[in-house]
Amino acid sequence: MILSASHVPTALIHPEFASRYFFLLSSRTPKDQVNPIFHGVGFTPDAIVVGSQGCSDYQSRYPGRQLSMDLVDGGYLIGEWRGKTYVLETDPAGQCLLYIWQSGDKWAVSNSPYVLAREIEQLGHRPELYAPALAVFSLGPKGRDHGQLISPRTCIKGANLLPPEARLRITWEDDEGDQAARAKVQLDHRPPPRVGETGNQRYLHLLLSLIETWRDRFLTFREAGWPFRLDLSGGKDSRAVLALMHSVMGREVPAQT
């Protein structure tokens, strides 16, 4: 089985469009075109960061600080320069997904399997299907795929999901300032995030602290005029979130199952 990415419209990965919705970085990307990125929503102990503009505002407010080092929660993809190394990582819960493909000294990273497949072709390789990972998806009546990843291996052979507990480090070999110097990609495991206080704190105190934290976050969004909508699975967790949102919003919260 052969996967061709030629059906993906070229306009879909136009630099301006792609920078807004997708992320793409590969071994053919010039070093001087590798820029800091932030997609999604992140929470630090004293701020809520939303999208690239929020990231810029945070860096302006706290110059010299690394946002990735301050984030404690959220759903995000972030890429930052740390000295001569470019570091890519996602949120600890793995809500945002990042896919990496590598063959020899050629590699590509994206948050879209389609965009990744097209880049693999641009690197001179033909993407091949990994059937078991594709079999869990089905085409719905509106043309949407329904299913989920069953392992770090994706439907593209050789393309794997970046584990939430890992980060990607990319370093360039400086050869007399050559911008086309080869980049070295390395997977680096990071320590697990700390949740609440350590020691013998009782579960009830930890739970109450978590509830108050999320109440404060919802209040911040409400005061900023952000709209709310909740996707319910019907389980206890989503109903608890709905109750929490309702207690903060003081009005009906749009929800769907």
C-alpha cells in the first residue's frame, strides 16, 4: 500500500496559511528560518498564554524567561531557541500532537500527518502506509475521520508520535556560518510534571486546590469575554467539569455529546 500526499492542495501548506494552522520543520529548512512558535493555550503560575500573540506578550512582560520552563498545564505546542539549540515540546498531557519522521540525515516534524507526508515527498521519499494504525479510522458522513492513535506509530511508516514526556532538540553544525548546515535531531526525555505539593498532602486538599485553580482560570476567561463550549463524553469527569464551569459562569454553558 502506497500513500501519496499529492492530493493535499499546495495552498494548504502555503507558508502564511501553514504558520497559522500547522507547524512544519524539516532537514531542508534553513536555520535562519527556524522561529519560535506557540500554538494552543498554556497556563503558568501567574498567566494564561493563548496563541502566538499571548506568547509574545508573555515574553515582553517577562524578558529573559523561557515560557516552556514556566508552563505547568494546558494544551499546547511550543518551540523555543535555547542558546544554539532549538527545542520542541508539547503539553505534558499530550493534548497537542507532534509527529516526527526520520530516514538517515533527512527528517521532518509537523503537527499534521498530511503536511508531514507531503514534506516527506519533498525530501525525495515516498510515504508508505502502516495499515494497522490506519485501520482504526473510519470515514464519517461529513468526510471526517473518526478514531484515535493506538500506539506511537502512525499510519505513515517511519513517522512516530512524539511522547508527551519527551522533547525534541535540534542543533545545527556551524560550518563557517553556512545556513544550510546539517541539523542533528535528538529525543530528550524530560522529568514528569509536579502536580500540587509534594510530601504528605492529603488528597482532599489537593483536589480542593485543583478546583480553585480551575475556577480562577474560568473566571479569567469570563472576564476577558471568551466564549465557552463543552464537549461532553457523558462520563463523570466531563459532568464534573460542566458543574465547575456552571458555578463560575452563572449561566447556561453550551455543551454537546
